[in-house]
Amino acid sequence: MSDTLQQINDAVITRKRAEIQGLVTRAIEEGIEPKLIIEDGLISAMDVIGKQFSDSDIFVPEMLVSALTMKLGLDSVKPLLKSEDSEPKGTIILGTVKGDIHDIGKNIVKMMLEGSGFEVVDLGVDLTVEKLVEQIDTIRPDILGLSALLTTTMPEMKNTIQELQEKGLREKIKIMVGGAPVSNSFAEEIGADGYGADAAEAVVLARKLIGV
């Protein structure tokens, strides 16, 4: 790895938001391929952040700043990608179910997934089953990620899965769920494909679900 790529990597891990865009610009001027900047400089750094979070070496605030740092770098280099180099690992729809307007956790998951090379379509909060199914039918993502923070809204996850089955779309998509009251046993109970306890686990799960 070149010295500049290593500095980009370190800047994400150590949360140097003020430096990341200058380092990415320097890498571009040095002729480093944009794809390498993203994969070796930015994405590999978020892999380290995910492990640090899982090991409780860092916590949500630190992970969030690293994700924001990564996003600044990503925004600087993405316009330079050739079309053949910009294929995402997969497309993921994220949303918080009907009756629930909490989105902080979902937003962190989004940044972590984007930092890991996925294309993420964030549909927002308080999503009806009909809206979710309509967007899935239109976008045809690889994965649907559903979030709920209230126990009273958790049944909406099951309702969404049942509606996807009735519409003949369930077998065409992987579904992962998360949120404070959600558990692995609940995910199994409602027929989801997996449960992510936090943003780092969500990234690992997404990769596993589509084999990347």
C-alpha cells in the first residue's frame, strides 16, 4: 500500500475529518486509481472500525465520526470512478417500519454499509407495508433492512414479510432486521434471513447474505 493510501486509511480510523479530503486529492494527483482509494484506503479502514466496535474498543460516537470521515473521502473520489469500477457489492433498501420515527441507528447502519461498498437506498421512517413492497418491486434490491425501536412496531416487520410472500417477492430478496427490542429469535420467528445487533454486525450479515 502506498504511503498516501495508508494515510487515508489511518485518517478514517483515527477520525481526522479535516484531513481526509486533502489526502484523497493527493492520492488522485499521484495517479492512484479511484477504485484503490475506495477499497484499500476507505473500505478497509471501515472494516477495522467495525472490528473495533465489535470488540468494544470504540463506541457509537467514535464509529459515527469514522463513518462520516469515510463518507467525505468517498464523496471526493466517487465522481472519478469509471462505470465499470463503480459496481456496488449489492443494493440494500433500509427503512424504519410504520409507527416508528427513530432513525439514528438506521443512519449509522447506512453509513457503515456504504463504507463497505454497498449501494444503500434509505426510504426513511414510518414506512407502511405498502410503501416498502412498492419500492422493493420497483428497485429490486438484494437486501431489505428493517429497523424498529419500539416493541409496538415490531409486528410491522412480520407484516412486511408476509406481504412480500403474498406478492411473490419474498424469494427474490434477503431480509435483515435490527433495533433495540429486536432479537435473533424474533428474526427467526417472523421469517427474516438474519438479525444485526449493531451496525458492524449488519455489515457482516449483509456480506454473508449475498456472498461477498
